[in-house]
Amino acid sequence: MIQAFYTGLSGMTTFSRGLDVISNNIANMNTYGYRGRDLVFQSMLGSDGYGIGPNVTGQSIRHEAGTIDRTGQDMDMALSGNGYFILQDDDENLFYTRAGQFVFDEDDVVVDKATGFKVMGLDESGNLSTIDVSHLSL
């Protein structure tokens, strides 16, 4: 009898975690570049081989392309297909995003609008470098 209680409890806990993921997906559905998530479930088996409830083993990120909309902003970019934009913070840590809302900073370097991180590109040698247009006469 007590095993039925634990089986029901594991089901409710798993269901609650699923609702958290769904709520987060809904809350971010209009966030540019947001990738939805799904839970990965596994059935737990007792020592006797009978099922004793579900368990969450992880989350997966949806990688399919989202909708591409016109924003009217010249520096907004979108990726079609695979890939990410590469951003770098002041400590030279790299971050990857599919959100392409960029602006020029005061030094004419392309940065992410939300974080201020520098947008990286490949230079003529194939190395990652910032996209700096200060030397161009616009």
C-alpha cells in the first residue's frame, strides 16, 4: 500500500516539473532567439521489475528554426538553418545565441542589444575577432 503512495508522489513531482518547463516555454514564446525545452522521462522499475513511477532524466532543447519576422531595425539579424551567433563578454568568455538584435556601441563595435556582449566574426585569417567598423568611413 505504501508503494502506491510513492508511485503517485513520483508521478505528481514529475508532472509538476513538466508544468514548470511548459510555463517557461509559454513565458518566453515571444523572446527572440528563445529555444523551447522538453523534458526527457524514464520509467523507474522496482527490484521486482514492476514500474514504480516516472522520473525526469533531463531536458532537451528544441533546435528547429523559429519564425523569422521583419523588425524594421537595420542591425537585427536572423539565422536560417543551423548555427549560432557568437558573443564575447569583457572577460573573453564566449556565449552562443540565436537572438540577433545587435547595435553599434560608442566605439563602433557590433554588440548584442540585450547584454552588451561583443558580436564575434571571422577575420581574414579565420580567427574569431570583434566586428569593429570604426576604421570605415560611413
